[in-house]
Amino acid sequence: MSYEAIAIVMSGGMLVMLLTGQRIFAPIGFVSTAAALGLYGTGAIELPFNAAFKLFNWYPMLTLPLFVYMGYILSESGIADDLYGMFHVWFGNLRGGLAIGTIGLMVVISAMNGLSVAGMAIGATIALPEMLRRNYDKVMITGVVQAGSSLGILVPPSVVLVLYGMIARQPVGRLWLAGVVPGLMMAGLFIIYIVIRCKLQPHLAPIVSKEELDMPFTEKLKLLKAGIIPFLIFFFMTGLFIMGVTSLVESSAVGATAATIAAIAKGTLTRKVIEESIRKTLGISCMFMWIILAALCFGAVFDGLGAVKALESLFITRWELTPWQVLIMMQLSYIVMGMFLDDTAMLVIVAPLYVPLIVSLGFNPIWYGILYTITCQIAYMTPPFGYNLFLMRAMAPPEITLKDIYTSIVPFVLVMIFALLLIIIFPQIALWLPDLVYNRG
């Protein structure tokens, strides 16, 4: 068999095994092991051994459990609930205010957790029932929660960008800073869309009654405490890192410690909260470590085959595509794969091929990491088989149907495509902040 044929068989075999419903790392690891043994014999045992040591020697990996723990502590201790209460009071007298507040909540949750599923869980269980009770249009607000949760894999501390950094061998600090401006820009575009639509169709978003908002101004100021805590945590965690006071790993420790102190101060750090947070943190962290380990083995075999060179030769020499046409083709492949796979599976399958190719074509891999992240989020919010659509169906109240979920996401996907095009046309949207921070000295 030619090297190209072996690469196709490996990729195809992995896709077939993923359809069996096994956990992501199992098909990737099995295909990698089988290919390595078939190609290199018993000497292939060195591949997982070296990959494991590469993983354990990668210092930024320590940030993963600390950031996940921080997010779960804040969620389980009720701080996220208080935060929505603050948005409810301060934005309630604005038409569409609760939907705007939900986007704000999602930005803060993203900055506290780094996982899109966490934002969706909080939005579906806290914000969605509250807006339905106030007669908001169910289709619009379903889209608001799904779109807002997409910010979780873009705004730091994004766990997906940690995974991309590990597989693509790029600094996580630069990737996180590259996600800040695009993430805030996308949140701003969502809010602009909500404001314009609610102005054109006022019946979609009734204003909260004056009775509910009738409270002294001093009481409203007290509610701001719910927002001050996450802001302070985010400032100490990210602000100190940007200012150069702490390293990446030290920032994650600061965030985890600050979240624990906040829960103690609130009086909600019970034994149950600690056990639940640690159990979920352990589950998420182990899952990502197994995925990265399997991905490193898969990438090692692909590197050994020279599959990247073969792909480059196919696109540039045989098909005579320009670098920008290759980039667009890559992004479209994510849209197709996103109908069946989640972001981590897509990344593990294509990163060993795409990232070296992107570098050889002269594109910035940090910038491409942001393009990958946004495209993946668009992909698995796109019908008919988008991963997030079915996740939302599992969490949403019974009155929200699958048809409502499919319909709700269309305008927000269009907004995300617009944001993606802006970042493609103007790469400095993503690269300005990391360049500013890392080149100041």
C-alpha cells in the first residue's frame, strides 16, 4: 500500500469506529496502535510511551483540572444563579433585556469555566425557564442560549484551545489571548442582533413588570455583588497573567483558589459541593488527557507516513489550489464533520494534517486556531445532526421542540459566519492582543 492509501485507511477506519458510539479516545487509540504495529512491528511500543511522557512533561496541562474545578465550584455553589438574578434586575426594564443579560451571563460563565456545555447547562436550567415564564418567544431565546454557550470554547480559559495548543504545539497563553477580542466581538454581535430584532418585533420580548423591578436603588447595588465576585476572579486570573505578574499555570491556581474562597464567603461550600465538583473535574480532566494521548500517537504515525506532505502535494501541485482556497476547503470540511462529531474528535482527526499544512502555506497557526474554534462551533450547531442541537434538546423544557431548536439557531449561525469572515479578512482581530502582550518586552 502507498502512504496515501494507508493515511486514507487510518482516517476512514477511525470515522467508522467513532460511529460505534465508543468514547472518542478508544477508536483513535485503537487505530493508532493497529497502524503502528502493522507499519513498525513491536518497536511501535515506543510511540505511546513517548507520547505519554510528552504529555506528562507538558507544563500547561496542569491548567486543565484547575480551570475545570474553578468552573464547577462557581456553578455548584450557586454563584451563577446569583449572577443571573443581577442581570434580571439590571436589564429587565429593557426590551429583550433578559436575552441580553443571558448573553452577558454566558460570557461570564465562559470566563469561569472554559466549556460550552457548562454555559448551555446553566442557560437551559436557569435562564430559559425564567424567560419562558415571562412570555419571551421560545424560538428566539432557545437560539440565545445555544449561541451564548458557543462562547465557552473561545473566551479564555477555553479548554478546547488548551487541547488545540497541545496537539498543534502552540503556546496556550497566545491562543487564549487570541480568543478574547473575537469572543467579545461575537457576544457584541449577538446583542446587536437581539436589540434590533426586539425593536422590530416587540412581541418577542416583553418588558419585565415594574412590580418585579420595583426595589430601592440601594437593593439594586447590593445585587451587583453577584457580578463583582466573578469579575474579581477573572481579573486576578487573567489580568495578572496579561500584566506578566503570574505565569499561565499560576493563573489557573489563582482562579481555582479564588473560586473556592468565594464559595466559602457565600457560605455554600458544603461537602456535597466539593465532592460533586471534584468528581466532575476528575472525569473531564481524565477524558481530555486520554484524548490528547491518543491524538499524539495518531499524529506520530501520520508524521511518520509523510501524510502532511502528501496532502500538500495533492492540494497545491495536482489540484493547483491557492492557499486561500485550501483554507476555505478545510473550513468546509469542519462543517461536514461537525454534523457527526464534536469539536475534540474533529480536532484529533484533522489537526495532525491541517496544522502543519497551514504553517507551510504561510498562515499563522494561532490565528487558524481561532478560525477552527469558531467553525467547529458553527458546525455542531448546524442541522440536521449538530451535536449541540441534541444536547439542547436533552436539557430544554418539554414545550421546546426539536423543530424550535433547529429554527432558533439560523440567525445566530449567520451572525457567527459574519464574525468568522471578519476574522479571516482582518487577522489582527485575533492577533492584536497576543502580539501586544508577548512583544511588549
